[in-house]
Amino acid sequence: MIAEPPLPGPPLDCPLCPRLAAFRVQNRTVHPEFHNAPVASFGPRDAQLLIVGLAPGLKGANRTGRPFTGDYAGDLLYRTLLAFGLAAGSYERRPDDGLSLRGCRITNAVRCVPPENKPLPAEVRTCGTFLAGEIRGLTNLKAILALGRIAHDSVLAALGCRPSAFRFGHGTTHDLPDGLRLIDSYHCSRYNTQTGVLTEAMFRDAVATARQSVTPAAVPTGQRSRG
Ligand code: SF4
């Protein structure tokens, strides 16, 4: 089978956000073994579901180079995707663990790690160019699961939708004008789960809603019944 070419994304030395580019350079000095570059999306090009997070965590995706891999948020996300048949294999917090995604793909609103996990609005807007390209490039896309308000707003901006027409709310589903469905969840961060903002049951419900937007044929037989 011929592998599909990757969707265009930012170069490893993307200079468009000076603050984040400087932070990458700083991190290369402190943690030379880390990825320390924009983190590419993960998952098949024919995905029907796109999961959009906020940004790489310093010692998570920024370290390993795969979205949500290596920190608490990834533990919850990948455990849930495996339970719903949206992933196969085993998740071992490293990019060579053999885990694959089924019918879904994961990206971030901001591809570079921001200081204190807080991208500036201008950085979110700038990297939105790549999110828009990602969404345009996924020709089978039916639904997007936005993890957090910034991801929600970034998706709307990428699609040219008015934020006031689609307000963020955990568990809320929005039918967008172009036929895409947007499902909101609080971000599956350690902070949100430790403070009780998001329980594992709440997160499972949001993923279940998103899962229903993917046609059964998109998830291989034998992977469908655990959710
Ligand atoms: S956050 Fe996005 S736009 Fe900004 S420097 Fe990184 S890859 Fe480039």
C-alpha cells in the first residue's frame, strides 16, 4: 500500500510566532533530547473525526513529537479513544508504541509549546492558518471534537463561522453551515480533572457523542462495541 503524503504543515523552524520560536530555541538548550518543534497531526488522512487540542505540553507532545503523547492529558485521551475503538494497539506514552488511530486524527490549535501552556491570542490566530489547512485537507471529515474553548474558537475561525452563533459548552453539539458537526468538551488536562471541572465520565460522554458522528464503516469491525 502506498502511504498518503502528509498534509502540509509548518516547517520545524516555523518563525511565524516569535515568542514561541524563541521558546523552542530555549528548550533546545535546556532539553536537547526533546522534539522542540511544531508537532505534526497524528492519524489517517481519511479520518472522519478530527480532535483539536490546545497546544503541545512542554514534557508531553513537545518532548515526544506526537500530539498528547507523554503527559496526563494523553493518558486520558488515548485510554478513551481505545475504549471506543477509535484507536488500536497500546498506548505507552511514546511515539513508537505502535498505537494507531481508527477513523480519527488529532491535532492542536497551536502547534508549538507555549510558555505556561498559554498561547497568546495572536499566536492562536497565526497558527490557525495551519488548522484551516488541516481541516480543508481532510476530505472525509464529518465531525470535530474541540477540547476546550480556545480549540472551539480556533475551529470556528478556521471555518469562517461567527463565534456568537456557536457558543462553547461542554457536551454541546453544533451543526455548522458546511455540514460539519462540532462537539465541545472541556480539555482533558490534569488541571481540569483534578479540579473536578471534567470527570472521566464527562469526557467519555463527549467522545461518545463525537464517535456517533463517524460512520460505523470508518472504524474496523471488532473495534465498535466497547463504547
Ligand atoms: S505556533 Fe504555529 S504558526 Fe506559530 S511558530 Fe509554531 S507552527 Fe508556526
